[in-house]
Amino acid sequence: MLLAAGQPALAGGDAAAGEDGFRRCQACHVVRAPSGEVLAGRSARTGPDLYGLPGRVLGSQEDFAYSQAFEEARAAGLTWDEDAFAAYLQDPGAYLSQVMGHRLRSKMTFRLRDEAAARDLWAYLESLSAPE
């Protein structure tokens, strides 16, 4: 996780705040249930569907063209958890480079510098995903 030395990770987030924050995400992302019902966002296709993101292998959404960085992360079996998600949103390219051990780029140019807001988004996405 990308934190300054001595800075503790925040535990959990606020799903209600995350729902409000998702407005910034919906230009590129949607949360669509397997039934086809759109739970959040619009019919955006720039980024992958975020339904079921918690615990999903990075770069594994079917029918989405991922960057080479995500292809490598998928091959390595890396999965999304709250810490990975928060670090990724704060600096996508730096996160992927760190976890894969060499310089990589992400197609996502958006950065959410506020770790608490990233954790709120995670809590919201968890609230929309069916338990496994």
C-alpha cells in the first residue's frame, strides 16, 4: 500500500459517502448486476463494470480490453481488496508498478488523492456486490 511512513491505514469506509463520490466514476464506470440491472452509474464503457469488484482478480472483467499492466496483474493472480483499491485510486500507475515490480502504466488517468474517499468508494462498491 502506498502510505507515508508511520501513517496508519484507514479501516473501512462510509458507503453513503462512497455513493455520493461515485458520481465522479460514472462517466467511465457502471455497476451492473448479473441480471443486467444498473445499480450505479450509466451505461459507461470506458472502464470495466465494477460489480463484484471486491475479491475479483485484477483485469479479469470479461469483454474489456485491459492495459498490459492489468494483463500482467491478472496473470499474477492479484485480487482487489480495500487496501489495493485505495492505493490504486490514489495513483494507478504507481500502484501497478509497485505490485508488479517494474514500471507500468494504467489506462486510468483519474486520481483520487483522498484515501478516506477511496475507502468510501470501496464500501459503496461492496454494498452493491453480492456476497460470495
